[in-house]
Amino acid sequence: MLEQHVLEDIKKLQSICEQEEHIELKLNFDMLRSRKQNEVNDFFHYEDNQLVGFIGLYGFGNTVEICGMVAPSYRRKRIFSKLFSQALHICKKRGYTEILLNAPGDSVSGREFLKQIPCSFTFSEYQMKWTKKELEDDNPFVTLRSSQSDTDMKMEMQVDVECFGMSLTEAAAYYEQTKTKEQQNHFIVEYNSQAVGKLRVSYNKSEAWIYGFGILPSYQKLGIGKAALKQVVLKQLRLGYDIFLEVEAKNKRALQLYETCGFNSYHVQDYYVYNL
């Protein structure tokens, strides 16, 4: 687990880098706050007791995402290259089969670094925020409840396999990873009292982020996803949170669903696959 002063150092560096390029970095603070003891996932470069370079690894089954930053006044000193080399060594040692590099779509410095390494663009991800729109919980056959039992665990894993293309081993590892995170709730979506989907809500100060939202393919196109999304949005609004989510740009159906329910895109993250 990262100590609080280290998390504050990361946030301070993030703020400096974002202000410099008018971008938003995806550093997954929900994962940074719940790092496992004695497992190396984060790489730091300090000068004069100030954090000036950082890279984090975020594993999801056999895939790992890499995101990092260097303070503007310390760039072109190979700091990021050295941190990336350390991170890459750990990735290869753990046997990840896919390494994804994450950079804000508008980051000039990010694009410049990516030109120097063997990687290729694979997809973009929209970050979306809910804006005011009239919503009604108008489907009595769809309900949300907390995920608690072993049966619920199996449902969450089944959705990750059928909706997100994970293997069962990857889904099990991802479930164990997300269950250890603090400040979050896991929900099961039910249709006529039968479990058919799941989602997770992670909290960061005044923000509620929706992750891992999926409905089993055999129950899609029945309006279940829309009804479940409305319910979770209304629930978070009652609690006083601003609501956010992420979706791949190529997932047109999900994008249309979110827009229909009042979400608007405000930022883009680009993903590049590293050529192993």
C-alpha cells in the first residue's frame, strides 16, 4: 500500500503536468490506494525531495496498462525512459501477454515518447460525465442489489467473460483485485428477480465512477441496461455525487446508451499496444 505522503506527491505532480498541457491523466487512484504490500507496481524519480517522474502499472488479468508522467521542467533528461525500462522489466517478468500504454489524446509529450518505442495505436476511450437530464425509474422488472454471495461472485466473473472477452482465469484474478479496493460498491443487476448483469461504483471525493457495467448477451436488447443505468445514476445523485464513466470509442451501442441517459464525452484517452 502506498503511503499517504506518496499519494499526495503523485497528485501534486499530476496537477503540474495536467496544467502544463491542459490534459487529464488516467492514474487510477482507486488502484493506487489499494496496492498490495511487497508487490512492485509503481516507479518513482525524486530530485531534491520532489517527485518529478512517475509510472504506474495497472494489471487486469493477463493485460497490464501503463501510465506515467514527468514534470515539464525535467523532461528530455531520459527520466521517463528509465522508469519505463524498469516497468517493462516487471511486466515481462510477470508474463503479461498484452501491454497497453495509456496517454491523453491531447498530450504532445505523450505522443512524442510513443513515437520512440515499438507500439501501435489500438483504441480510444471516452471519459463521460452525467449532465442534468430528467430520468425516471420506469422499469419495475429491473432492480439493483449489492453483490455479496459466492453466486454473485460467479455472476460478476461470467459477465467479464461473456461481455469483456476475459478468460475465466483473468476474470477470477480481476475479481480478487477489485474486491480489495476501498471506497466502492459492487452491484448485481436483476431482471424479474434473476441475476443478469453487474457493475461497480468507485468513489473519489465528490465523484462516483461507474466501471465494469455489463449485461449478459442473452439478456441484451431488452432495455435492461438502460433501466439499470438510470437506477444507479439516480442512486448516486441522491447521495450527492457527480457521476462519471468510461467507454471505448468503438463500442457504439454502449456510447449511444450513455448519451441517451444524459452522459456527455469530455475527454479522450488513447491506448497503444506495446509490441512484445
